[in-house]
Amino acid sequence: MGDDTEPKQPEALPERLCYYFKPENAAKIMSNKKSVFGTVSLIVYLGQFVLVVGATTHYSSYERLSFCNGYSGEEASGVYDTLLLMLSAYHIIEWVRATILLCAVLVGVNLI
């Protein structure tokens, strides 16, 4: 009356999440799913580009010297100049990062 069934082997567990974030594994996954990651990277690229153009346009606009909350001329310009400069710098950095990611996905090279 012995039981002839063998004990079941445990199912293979998926790798921990950190495994997928290693550069060599992430590049391999992204190059295998080019349509998904390419589309997302392209949307991020175009979004950052539009935001860079918008921030630099507002930073250099002639309207920045207009009357604003009791300020006029250079005082009015000083209200948002630092903020617009920081936004422009941030979005340029993100745009370059999105460009590198898009190239890595589409070419299939590990640039990460």
C-alpha cells in the first residue's frame, strides 16, 4: 500500500524584480519588445521636446517684461526667470535621456 507517486517539484519562481532592472537584462528585454518600448520612448521623446521648446519660448518671450502683479520691466521678468531657466535645463536633460533610451531600444545596443 505504498504510494508510488513522486513528490511534486516546486514550480520555478520568477526572478526577483531587481534581476530585470540590471542593464544587460533590461536591454535584452527592450530589444525583444521594440514595438512597445519604442512607442513609449518616442512618446516621452516628443513630450520632452515640446516641453523644452515651450520653456525656452516663454523664457525668451518679449511678454516677460509686461506688467505682472504690480511689477513691470525687469522686476516682472525676475518673477519667473529662474523657474523657467530651471525647467528648460531639466527638460533638456530629460530629452537627452529619452534620446539615448530611444536609440538603445531601436538599435538594440546596451547604452544603459
